[in-house]
Amino acid sequence: MYAIIETGGKQYKVAEGDIITVEKLGVEAGQDFTFDKVIVLAKDGDLKVGAPYVEGAAVTASVLGDGKEKKVIVYKYKSKKGFHKKRGHRQPFTKLQIKSI
């Protein structure tokens, strides 16, 4: 059994027990979070595709914690002008464990 959910403008294929990282949700560690935007639900060869979402389907996950990704360096420059700009960015994320579909 698996489902495809949508969160943070991205889609994730999840099954029970999976650990995934998604865009930061703003939920404290130890709490449960329910995704109601389920796009596809597959169970024992039976596939339900929503238009746009499957009605009555939900995925419950427990929040393991928050964190930040590795630093990405953004470097801009213009040749022959002496313009250089260096910035770093660390994207925040939330780590989840899927409990039930």
C-alpha cells in the first residue's frame, strides 16, 4: 500500500513506516500531522486517482524534528565590471515518519 501526497508544492510517494523530509511545516516534534491532499492511493493492486485529490483519503505522520539542509553557495559576478556577490542558503525542512494511510 502506498500513496502520493502533495505538500510544499512537491509530491512524495509514501508508504507506512517511511521517513521523509518535506518543506518546513511549523509543527513541533512529537506531534502528529495529517495530509489531506492525497493524489493517488494504491492498495492491493487497486489504484484510485483523484481529480485533483482522492476524497476521504488521509495520510497521518508523526513529526521527528526540524533541521536545515547543507549550505548552497549562490555566486554572481559580471565580467570586466568588478561585480562579485557571494551568498549562502540553508533550506529548512521537517522530518516525518509515516504512521498510517
